[in-house]
Amino acid sequence: MKFVPKKQWCVLASGALAFALVKAPELLAQGCAMCKTVAAAQSKEAAASLNWGILLLLVPPVTIMSGLLLFAFRCRNAPLPTLDTDRSGGNEDITTTAA
């Protein structure tokens, strides 16, 4: 994995935030008035089924994000490989026996 400087992360995050703010009206306008009207006109059993369906569709994204966060927290203090590793090939414990 390539190291990205802190300044570059700030620039990327600022760009993503600016894009989200510019596109916010289009992103927030995705709610369909017909969907809300139809859902409100249903019986109580159908409304309960719709609510359970929404909760069921929420499970995979929450599971994926929880897994990614758990992975990130477990790996955050992992030691980085260094260039000063021992390059002897593992032969340091072998003694030579010359006759």
C-alpha cells in the first residue's frame, strides 16, 4: 500500500466534501413523492412488511461497514516492514562441521 501524505488526504477530503455540497440538492431529491403516497395508503400489515423490508436491506451495508471498521482498528498499529531486515537467509544458527 502506498503512503499518502497528510496534505494530500486533506485535499482529497476537501474535494469530496465540495462535490457532496454541490450535488446535495440532486442527491437529496431522490425521494419519490409517489412512493411515500403509496406506502402511506397501505394497510397496517403491508406497512409493517415494508418496514421489515427496509430493515432487511439495511443489514448488508451495516455489516460491511462494521467489518471494514473492525479491520481498520485491528490493523492500525501493525508494524510496517522496514528495509533493515535480516537478509542472511536464516543460516545464522547453523554451525559448520569441518573434519
